[in-house]
Amino acid sequence: MAVEATIQEKTGHREPVHFGRAAAVRICVVALGKIGLPLAVQFAGKGHQVVGADVDERVVRLVGEGTAPFPGEADLEVRLKEAVTAGRLRATTDTTAAVSDAEAVVVVVPLFVDTAGEPDFGWMDAATRAVAAGLRPGTLVSYETTLPVGTTRGRWVPMLERGSGLTAGRDFAVVFSPERVLTGRVFADLRRYPKLLGGIDEASARRGAEFYRAVLDFDARDDLPRPNGVWDLGSAEAAELAKLAETTYRDVNIGLANQFARYADTAGVDVLRVIEACNTHPYSHIHQPGIAVGGHCIPVYPRMYLWNDPEATVVRAAREANERMPQYAVALLAEAYGPLTGAGVLVLGAAYRGGVKETAFSGVFPVVEALRAHGARPYVTDPLYSEAELTDLGLPVHRGEPLDAAVVQADHADYRVLSAADLPGVRVLVDGRRVTDPGRWVGVQRLVIGG
């Protein structure tokens, strides 16, 4: 279907847009972070007119220049430059103005939870009010930020209606469609995974499905129960739960793997050989154990689920088990080394994940804290971070001080070729990610979690 966007002069009413592949859609993406900016670039790359809105003036300036404001996202730099040069993507700090000219609005503003699992809706509330102030009849609003179940319908819809004077479902459409990508490979993941969505009503869901078919491409996959593409889950609440469920599953599975690993350490068993064997069975999909679970997703969304379902004892136990792993790794070190009082211990990796310059909920922080609790002198290095950046994060930088032990916290590729000769004086290494080569650590006691 072609895009039909007409404004009736007498009433000022804009007919709903029927999104199709034949014509450009005017899109506003709210928040140009590590998910929002690649989305804006993806939409522009499909020939649509995109305005990215962000409260950070630096981000807006860099995007306007065609420069990515953060590193590490595959193909982003080239595709961003192409979109800006072609005039299909620009950025602004004025969300309301951008929304007022948009036919579709995609909101990807961060939502945080505290350690007790209480959501902080501050940024999302502010963004939703700004969207509402510019909202016009006929517009589609899609929330992609992961949310507690019921938030789209129960919180955002009333806020949009109050701020716009319009009625959701009649004057504008609302869907929830969770992002399902990993930073560093967003464009590939957008093609690989089905785009889930749910509307506040059937008409909203239809328009949301039309929109995402017009802005995304999908890889053919014969391993799915139905063709890859846009999947309508029937309601906004179902789509919200799907995102929480798939991420919480990963946290619970990792928690189980960590429990197996801790027991394997007492039994003298290599847990990875056990897991590899188990996973040859089609009903076993045990994840990998490790020193920490970090990032914006896995440590956060189970807490969000627990906010909805506080009686979920399995989810709570897994989250607590994973949170204890940094302390467990340091306890392994102390058991092998002896008292750590005064020992210089190098923590390798500030990032929460190898190859990604991000420290959200990184294990580096509890590892450093646990080392200090044992009386050690912790230091941190990371190939992706400068000394000044580590200092800004509140981390103790290693500047050549004598070392006695080391702990691998992030699975950076650099650590695969690291050897005992690179860290003279180190006599115990705890590899929390199993990334180091045992053959390079002859003469050093090398320990791994689970084996």
C-alpha cells in the first residue's frame, strides 16, 4: 500500500498513514543512544525521512555532522554518514517539534531500576510528555524501551492523551515493540530476529505491523515456527512480557549454570565439559557460567519482572546467585593465594562484555569492592578505556605497581594472547571468563570458575 497522509483543511484532521514500501514515511526517533541511533539510521537507509531527537546537545551535534557519538557499533559510522549526507537523517533537541511533523514516533529512552527493582520512570515520563505535546491525529507511537507489563497501556497512553487532547485508538495508534538486539551488532540482529509487537487495540497493531514491515528487512530462517518478520502478539501486555521473559530466562539459565559451576569446583569436575555434553540433547540449553552478569539488560529486566511478579522465587534466586559471582571469584583467588592483605591484584577488563565499551552493571565494580574487602590493592586495566576514563569511572588505574595476582573480568580478545610474561610477579590468575590460553600461563596457578 502506498503512503496516504492527507490533511483535511476544514477540520485539521490528518488521516491515518498506511505505511508501505512505496513511499517515504516521516519518522521521529526519540533518544539517539546505542539502540536509538542505529534504528534511526536503519529507517533512513530504507529511504524514509528521519529526525532523531535527543536531550544531549553533544549527541545532536555529532549526529548532525554524520559522526557516531559512541564507538563499537558495526557499520554505524558509514551508514550514518550516508544517511546524513543524503539528507534523510537529521537531529534535534526539540522532541515536540520533531513529533509534530512525524507520521510515526519510535521511543527508545532508557528506563532504569534501582537495586530493589523499583523502576525510575523519570526520563521516560519526560520524553512521553514531550511526545504528547507534539502529537497530531493519525500518528503511530511505538515504545521500544523494555517496560514492566502494563506500562504502555496504563502509564503512557493516559499521559499521551492528557498532553495531546487526543484519544488513543481513535486519533492515534500505540504499540509496544521491544528491541531485541545487542550493541555491536544491531543491524545484523534487526534482520535476524522477528520483530515482536502488540497494540493497545487491533487497529494500532495493524498499523504498527505495517510500519515495521516498511522500515526493516528480515533474513529467511527455516528454524522458526512461522516466517521471520513482524509478529503480532495480540496485545501490548503480551509484547511487554515477551521481552521480560526472554531476558529473564537468560538470567535464570546463567544462574543455574553458575550453581553447577560452584558445585563442580567442590567435586573436581570441569563444568564446561558437562555442559557441552548436556547440550547435545535437544531439550538442554545450559548457558555458560562466569564471574559476572552485566549490561543494561540481563541484570535489569529480571528486577523489572519481579516488580510485576514479586512471588517469582526462581527469578529472585537466580538474580541473587548471579550477583554473588564476583565475590565467589575473589574467594577462589584468596583460597589459592592465601590472605590477600596488601597483595596487588590486577582486574583485567572494566567493560561488562568483551569488545563492548560499556560498563553498565559491569562485574568490575563488585570485583574491586570484594578485593578491597579482602585487604588487597586492586588495579584495573582495559584495552578499550584510557587511564583518564577509568579514573572517571572511579576505578583504580594500574600504573606499573607490583602485581601478585590477576582476575579476568571481561572476555576481551586481547586476553586470549595474554601470557605470564606480560604480568611479571603474578603467581595466581583467576580467569572468570575462560578466555586465557592455559599454555601461556605455565608457572602460574590458573583457576577458572567451574573447573
